[in-house]
Amino acid sequence: QVQLLDSGGGLVQAGGSLRLSCSAFVSIFSPNTMGWYRQAPGEQRELVATITSSGITKYSDSVKGRFTISSVNAKNTVYLQMTSLHAEDTAVYYCILDFDYEPMYYWGQGTQVTISS
């Protein structure tokens, strides 16, 4: 049984910051990768950032230098610090995780991020 609880979204002005949090509740195994995807209205879901249990990070080009992903492995928790937000960052942000033994993502329920210009 896997449950992801993501939170921290909201309405912020362009240039502002937000911090998203996601806590994973897992039965036995610890996640291999945790991270964030987002989906803007009328758009496909896209990768934002991921981090592995060994600390390797990956960012989309559109957020590199503005967003920082971090995690606390012992708590199965991942964070996304977002700065210099643009209107184009408006989307529903979804937490994800996967396990070494299973080639699929588990998804959180999503948290809305809205940037006003």
C-alpha cells in the first residue's frame, strides 16, 4: 500500500516563492526516486524535478536554477522549493515516487499552484 500526500500549493504573485511538500506512506520498501510532475490546463503532464535515494537530482530546463528539490529519506518526504515564479509555472503539481523493483510511478492527488502576473 502506497499513499502520497502532497501539499503547499497556493496563489502567489509572479516573482514570489512557494514550497511544496510530499510525504509518502509505504508499507515495507523505501522509495528509489521521489519527485514532482506538473500539468497546466490543456497541457500534458511534464517532469519538474526528481531526486533519488542517493541524492541525484534531475530538473526540467524550464525550472533549472529556480526550483530546488530535496528530500529526507528517513521520513520518505520530498520538498520542492520554488522561487522566481512565473505565470507559466501555474499548474497542478503532483508528487511521484517509484521503487527499485517496480517500473512505474505512484502519484499524489496534486496541489494547485497559481501564479498571478
